[in-house]
Amino acid sequence: MMEERAPRVLVIDDEPPIRLLCRVNLEAEGMEVLEAADGPSGLDQARREQPDVVLLDVMMPGLDGWRVAEHLLDDERTKTIPIVFLTARAEFRDRGLASHSRTTAVAWAHTPLPQARSSPMRAA
């Protein structure tokens, strides 16, 4: 009999406190959490580890979240992995940026994430 593996979530965020908050909350729900501190290392991990979902910070220095998402979508190994954008910017116009790119967000989560038991994510 095969054991079911825990869902794997890759958190790509340049802010260590946000990665920690995501880790604590996701692990409390029984998920395996992978972390990357920047876009390039996040891309490498996504390609190597094949997570079930990527939580992706929009505003990162260097390779920002929009460009990371574009690279994920361009790669046969990662193009079907759902992306949840993490952003401190709650303005509706920021979501419009996704409609001008090839990126489709499955959800948006505003940071810092609440520590409540209810889901902080809203469908896009």
C-alpha cells in the first residue's frame, strides 16, 4: 500500500519573515514547504522539485514575480504548476498587470498573511 505524500508548496519570497510565516502556517496544515529567497533559485527549485503549487512574491529585486511566472510558464516542466501571487500591494490595478502578461494567477494572497484559521487567499 502506497502512502499519500503531503502536498508540496514552493514559497518564493525575498523576505525571510514572510517565508517563515508561510512555512509555519502551511506545515501546520500538513503540507511540505520548500523555500527560495529569490527568483533564480525559485526557478531552479520549481524545475527540480516539481511542487504542487508556487506561492510567488510579486515585488522582488532582480527577477521579479512577474518574470519568474513567465519563465515558469515557458518551461514544459513547470507550465502546469498553479501560481498564487503574494503581494503587499492590495490595489486592484496591480491585478490588472497579470492580464497584460501571459500569467494567470489562480489566487492572490496579501502579505503579511493573517494567522487566522480561515484561508487568506481569494480566488482571482
